Amino acid sequence: MGFSDFHGNTETVHRLRDMLARKRFPHAMVLSGARGSGKYTLALMLAQALNCLKPTETDGLPDFCGQCANCRRIAQAADLDARFAEAVEARESMRETDKKETRLFVQTHPDVLVIPPDPPQMMIKVDQVRRVIETIYYRPAEARERVYIFTDSAFMKEAANSVLKVLEEPPEFATIFLLSENPGELLPTIRSRAMVCSLAAVPVEDVDQYLAKHRPEWKASQRALVARLCEGALGRARSFDLDAYVAARADALAILNSALLAGEHTQLFKITETYRAGAEGREKTEHLLRTLYSLLRDLMFISSGAPQLVHNTDIQSHLVKLAEATDFEWITRASERLAEVERGMRRNLLRSLSLDALGLALEKTA
């Protein structure tokens, strides 16, 4: 166990460990990067390094043992999705009056608090920040540093203002991590009071090698596909549902084929009829729309003479055929139509009809 388990962004991790060695680690840090880039994993590792009871060194820089009581308890929060689901379930089992006053937290160590976005709005709320304010000025009970990890940058206005107050007068024994896919979502005054550290995309070749170890059941062609689709995010690559993606892509291709090649809508209507109401149907539709965006982007790369940037390399010959029937204007209009479908989903429009209309509109603009 230790920082050697973190794959990619070697220089960034080295720089952070060097700050630990010189005891110049900032009181607040914005860790930015794409979904699945390892922001949360790295924040937990830094929390362990700050509080390890038997700290070690590797490559001449501070590391954590992964075995002491502090390291083990902090590591219990590693599976954020599972811990989040447990917190949601615990709140749902409460009385209605208590449920309304309860906010979600993940805490496996008394001095390390993880603050996820609170459903149903999925935003950080002011009551969650108030919990941070209530505890941050007390010295840690079992660790050297109190650590707070905000797992998302979507703050409600009052919550963002409350965080700003904490950052203006932070205690010397507390560290705050703000994780974000887009630091621009945070108030400029918050960013100015924290160090911003970005995690870059891992090269495709490195992702492929990583998958060869962690997903040995995949064929080389499947690994190559996922390595491109995950866009350099190892967390997304490791948990990538390839079967679901291939199924969604088959439907997306059917829509594009109907619009650009076939001119016959029987298959299109058969497919769109399967996109029903309910949570499962919503997730399926969202997956389809993301896949359509991926295919449109590949068509743009091919049309612009940059086929080496195509993600769906296993169907590139078919994409070339589709690209021959399109132009940049069509791709732009198709993207706009997809955005309209997304807005319609937020208004709970019938999904199958929305997708039918999408297919027909793409044919019309073609």
C-alpha cells in the first residue's frame, strides 16, 4: 500500500509528496480532473499520508503504511459509491421529520469527513457546510490533521459562501479538499484561497497496459476501445461497462443509419419503443445520448481529416461510410437536436417519441 498504487500523473503526485516532506502542504486544495481521473482516491491517500501512525518513505518522499489504524479506517471510505448508498439508505429509514433535517456524510474515521452532494438536487448544501464549521476548529481526536473532502463542486449559493468563510480563517490543523471536474464552477474567491492541482489524462497506451492487468478477460481489441473511450481516466476504464456501451452504440448506429443511409424507419421505431419511462429507462436513454455524442465526435474527426483521434476504432470503417454522407453543418445540427432531447428529458417528455423525432429530424437536416 502507498502512493505507488496510484497510477498516472507521476509528476503531480511527486510534487504533492514534496510539499508534505517540506511541511508546506496547503490548508485547502482544489483537485480537478475528469470523472474517474482519481481525484477522490488521491485525496484519501493524502489524508492517510497526513495522519499515518507509522509513516514511511519511498523514493525519498513521504508515504503511508496502509496498515496502521488511521490508514485502515480512512481507507474504508475508498468505495465512495457503496458508502454513499449506505448513507442514503440510513436516511430513508428515518422518520419523515428527521429525514428532512438530516444531510449526507461519509465518515469512517472521526477526523476525516467526506461530504458528497446531497440528493435529490445532488448539490452541497449549507447544512453540510455547517457541520464542517462546527467541527473544524476542534483539534483532531485521533489524527494529526482534520481532513474534509468535498466530492463535488456543485455548491448551493449559501453553502459556497459558508465554505468561503472557513477558507478565510482556517485552523492550522485542518486540510480541505475540493474535488471538481470543472474548477470554474467554484466561486473565484474560493479558488483564490486554495491551491488548484489538476490531474491530466493518462496516455492511451498506459491505460491499455493498466487494463491488461485489471481486466484480463477483455480481448486486446476491447481494451484498445475502452482505453480510448475512457479519455485517460483510469477509474472510468476499470469500471467501464463494455457490454452496456456496445448495446447503446448499436442503437445509436441504427438511428444514424436510418437518418443517413437507409431512409427506412422500421428498425428505428423498434429500437425507440424499448426506451420506456422510469428510472431504468432514463438511465438507458442518457447512455444512448452520450453514445450518440461520442459517434458524432468521431464523425467530426473523420470529416476534418483527423482519423487518428477516433475513439470507436473497432467500427471505423462504418463511421467513414457515415461521414461520407455528412458535413460539418449536419454534425452541428445533430448535436443541437441531441441537446433538445436532453432538455425534453428534464421536462419528462415521452422518450420513445423524442427519439423517433430525433431520428426523423436528423434525416430531414441531412
